[in-house]
Amino acid sequence: MLRDEAPLVPLAGCTDVYVGLNFGTLAAKRFLDLWSLDELRKIWITDGVLSIGALATYTEIIRSSLVRKRLPILAAAASEIGGVQIQNRGTLGGNIANGSPAGDALPVLAVAEAALVLASAGGIRRVPFHSFYTGYRKSVLRADELIASIEIPRIHGRQWFRKVGTRAAQAISKVVMAAVRSDPVRVSLGSVAPTVVRVPKTEAALAAGEPIEDARRTLEAEIQPIDDLRSTAEYRRRISGNLLERFWSETAP
Ligand SMILES: Cc1cc2nc3c(=O)[nH]c(=O)nc-3n(C[C@H](O)[C@H](O)[C@H](O)COP(=O)(O)OP(=O)(O)OC[C@H]3O[C@@H](n4cnc5c(N)ncnc54)[C@H](O)[C@@H]3O)c2cc1C
């Protein structure tokens, strides 16, 4: 249908689509409801790779023993997304396709070095998460493709996640950070640039054993936060530095 009856907007949990319709920012008139495609909701492991179906909801992710064991920071992010109603409807694939730089699951996928399995009538292709976004809410996903699943290789090292918003529940992030104290260390942030970002200079500073205060200064120079209705660039920069220090002290060997 995506190939032959375009243009169609896929609907998963609709938690982003309905907001767009309510605010009049989504002009689309024709939709393709994916909700009953249970094949896209499974969570499984093959050859050591954790696969999460794109339609898996946050509630399913929180409840999954495989996710809690292999990628506890994804369960942590899911439990801080919206409230229970949003967690019951919102999907991981929807968070990725929506592409907000504040999407809470996205820094987790960045440090997990996930791959996205994109499916169309023409076949399947795998895109590394780091090359999926091409700009603010833009990606390489074609109109005739669906995100089918997300593949996560085994991660070694302590995982860490923290979201900073106005309050603990039902708040969009001012800054969100995920990190892995691995060799080499991995750090990713949301809400500090047009897309979710890894911060290679900061990662290199930490890997080189530089003092955390120096790595913090590197991070504050590396990100490009903006002033908007949720926060200011200065606050975001300072909080990002605080989070980096927290990550480093809380995961110390
Ligand atoms: C009250 C409220 C609170 C929220 N709180 C948070 C929060 O704390 N953190 C956060 O990150 N987000 C939050 N959100 C945003 C939203 O819930 C998430 O982004 C959610 O993951 C979207 O998933 P969905 O299944 O509802 O997507 P939908 O709304 O169904 O779709 C979103 C977009 O993705 C596309 N799409 C969906 N699935 C696929 C697929 N498999 N393949 C290709 N394209 C697809 C759709 O066409 C659409 O463009 C909140 C939203 C609301 C309304």
C-alpha cells in the first residue's frame, strides 16, 4: 500500500500524529494504521543481537526481561516517557520516525550503536542509527518504507541514562543523556542540537584520561543548544556538563 497508494502516513500509537493533527501542523489526509501488525511488536535475540520490533510500546519495553537485561537504559528511558497512557500507546519506531531531537529513546539507541531495519515492498535494508538522521526531523527513511525493527549489538560496560525536564513525569526533556562506560566510552545527548548527537571530542577526552573538568569544558563547547520555549542554551549547556560529571562519578570502577 505504501508503494502503490502513496502518499500514506503510517500510524503506530498516534501519540505524535494526533498532536500534529490537533495543532494543524500535519497536512496529511490519508493514513495507514499499523497497530494490528503484531509481527512488528516482537522482542527477540538472534546470534547475540537484541531485536526490538518498531511497534513495541514503551510498556512492552519496560516489561521485557530481554531489554532489562541487555539494555536497561532503554527500559529506564521508556519509563520516563509521558505517562502510563502514552507508554501504552507510544512506540519505539514512532519515536525514531518522528525524529524530535528531544526524543528520549534516541540517545540510548545512539550509544547502543543500533541498526535500523527498514522494510519496503522492494526489500529490506539496514541503516546504522548514526547515519539515519540528516537534519532537524529529517532522515533517510523513504515514504514507501517502514521501520520494521531495531537491532542492538551486545554492549560491554556500565550503562547510564538521565533525563532532565521540568518535572519527573509528562515533561519533554530539556536535556537527555545516555552513556556507556566502555572502552572506548560512548556519550550521546538529546535536545542540544538539531538531531540527537554523539559527542566524539568529549568521548576522546574521557578515553584519553583527561580530568573530568576538562572533558566537561570540551562537551560544553561541542554541543549547540538553543534557546526555546522549554529552556535556554546556557541552562542546557550547564546541565549537560553536570550530567557528564554525574555519569563519570556514578560509573567509576
Ligand atoms: C502527552 C505526551 C507526552 C509525551 N512525552 C514524551 C516524552 O516524555 N518523551 C518522548 O520522547 N516523547 C514523548 N511524547 C512523544 C511521543 O509519545 C513519542 O515520540 C512516541 O514514541 C511516538 O510513537 P507513536 O507510536 O505514538 O508514533 P505515531 O504518532 O503513530 O507516529 C509518529 C511518526 O512516526 C511515523 N511512524 C510511526 N511508526 C513508524 C514505523 N514503524 N515506520 C515508519 N514510520 C513510522 C508516523 O508516520 C509519524 O510520522 C509525548 C507525546 C504526548 C502526546
